[in-house]
Amino acid sequence: MDWTLKPYTYLDLIAEASDPTLLDRAVASLSYGDWVQYGDGSPDQFRKVYTRLMSTDTTFRVKETVAARIGRFSEWIHERRREMEENRENRADQDRWTRQGDVYWMARSKEREEEAEKEEEEKGRAIQVTEFFLGQRIRTDTISQHFTPTWENCTFILHLLTLPFDQFIAKCLCINDQNVRFGNHDDIFYRSVEHCDYLLRAAKRPDDVTHISKCAWVGSGLIRSVQTGSEAAPISKLPDACKDRVRTVQTGSVTTKSDQAGISE
């Protein structure tokens, strides 16, 4: 679909569609990145489209496509951020040439201003979309509300939202391993601990916590997050692999790769 010619007509058609078979065909063209880059509709319009696509009369394929596009959107933001940085550097060069009296670039000052404004609007829409998807998760967990999307972190937040829930919890347990701020890291961490505590208390669910603790990235994040005996108390209920790390932290005898920096993917 040519979004540069029809920025939001496609979304309007989906939002108003009464025939589920039409949505089966239309969902293949769904792109959150296109809406961010070319659309000028409101967040309410985006919400209506999502609600329509996730209605009870749509197929499993439609719902799966809606979810899968979140991952693509995360990748799109990563690439678009790189493009915007290149554009910013180019505009800085062109502004310098303008100050030096280059007539060609002097005549294009307005174009540069408009490009910069458009990119700022894109950033705002990308954050709005990320906030929207976090809002959908807030209905089902107590962790997502503590994330604060920014242009710098929304691609990482979207990546977390695409993970199976046990891996999402494992990542949140290790939130302090990240060199990007996601929001309130303390609350993200402790709500994750509370979730594990709930699973341990629930009948027939301790194996879920064991699986979380075995995810490759769990361990270093616990070491960096848990510092005192009182904070470690909830963790003491986790499986032995985690408890051993907590006890080691309390003795102050562990150094991990995460203490040396780097984002864990």
C-alpha cells in the first residue's frame, strides 16, 4: 500500500469494516511504522483499528498478525533512529554551509526545518504506539505500568512485549543489567519478584518459577538488584539457582559480566 498517497485511509477502512473476511485480507498490509512515519491520524484512530482487529469475530490469523507486527515495529524504530541520526548530521552540515554563504543550502533552510519537525512528530507517534501496547499489558500484569517509553527506549520495550511471559519476567528480574532506562527499575524489579512469589504460592505452579530462573539472563540482574537482607527476602523463595546467587551477593563476593556493562539481549 502507498502510504505516502493515502496516509490514513487504510486505517479508517479497517476501523469501520463490518466484514471479518475483509480484515483477513487487509491485515497483511498492517504496519505500525507506516502509521508513525506517514499517518496524521489521532491515537484514538489507532486504538479503534486495534480494537476492531482484536474483536471476537476476527480470525486467529488476524490476531496473530497484529501481535507479530509489534516485533517488526521494534525493528523499524531501530532502523528509523539510525536514519534520523544521519539526517540530523546532514542538516548540521547544511546549516554550517548556509552560515558560510552557500546559496544552494540557504534556499533550502525551510525544507530542513520541516524535515526536523516531521521527525519530531514521528518520535511522538512512536512513543504513543508503545504506550498503547503497554496499556494493553497493564490489564494482565502489574509490571508494565512502571515502564516509561521514550524515543531512546521504546524499541527495547517493544521487544520485551514480544517475549513469552516467562521470558518477560526473567528480563524484568534483570532490568538493572540494561544501560538504557526503561522507567522505574525498582518497581519493575520488585513487581517481577512479587509475580514469582505468587507463582510459588499458587498450586502446581512452582515449576513456572523454575523455568524463569533457568532463562539464560537470570542471575546477574539479581546480583545487581539485591543488596540487603530485607530486599533479598522475597528472592529467598525462588529456586536454588537464584537463592545461591542471593546468598553470594550478601557476602559481597561476586563480580559478574553485568557489572562491567552491556545490554543483555
